[in-house]
Amino acid sequence: MRTLLLEPPRADDPGDCARYERVVSSLRDEGWEVRISRDGPGRQSAVAELVVRLLEQVPSAVLDSLEAVLAGDVRESLPRGHKHHGRVVIYGADGEVLRIREVPAQKVA
């Protein structure tokens, strides 16, 4: 099983947040073992940011799938009817940034 570390901003409490439960569930459905770190750097961001660190190397196709799952979860968590946007940042096992994906707000019908 592939493993990743989810690093929520310090302002968020992932143990009490339905958003993180949904992210973890989605990732487990995709075959990921998910660990949550509350000791990461204190990041302040004007966007809904989801940061993950891969704990092992993965093929590009797996990375594409992971990015799509995370972007969908970020999009669902954005407030409706506003111009908020989100961001997914994926770090590799060596600490390098592998992907940064800006996630636009949902369109209001």
C-alpha cells in the first residue's frame, strides 16, 4: 500500500473536521495509507490549501490520480457562491514539489 502524509494548516483540527474525514476516505478508497501530521509548519494561506507529502516514490500515473482525487475534495470544501479558490500541493519523498494545482471555485447555477 502506498503511504502519504496529510499536513492540514494548524488552524484546522482534522480530528473534528468532516472535510478531512472525506479526504482520508477518498484516498483510502484509492489504495493510499494516510497519516495526518499536526506538527507541520504553521502555514497561513488565503486559499483552501491541502498539502500532502508522499513517503515513497510513485509512478506518474499514480500521481495524476492522486492529484485528481485531492483537487475534487478541495473543490467540494470551498464555500459556495463565493470566488474562493483552493490549492493542492504534493511533495515527493525527497521534499521536492511534484505538483501544485490551483482549484477554482464551483460554479453557481
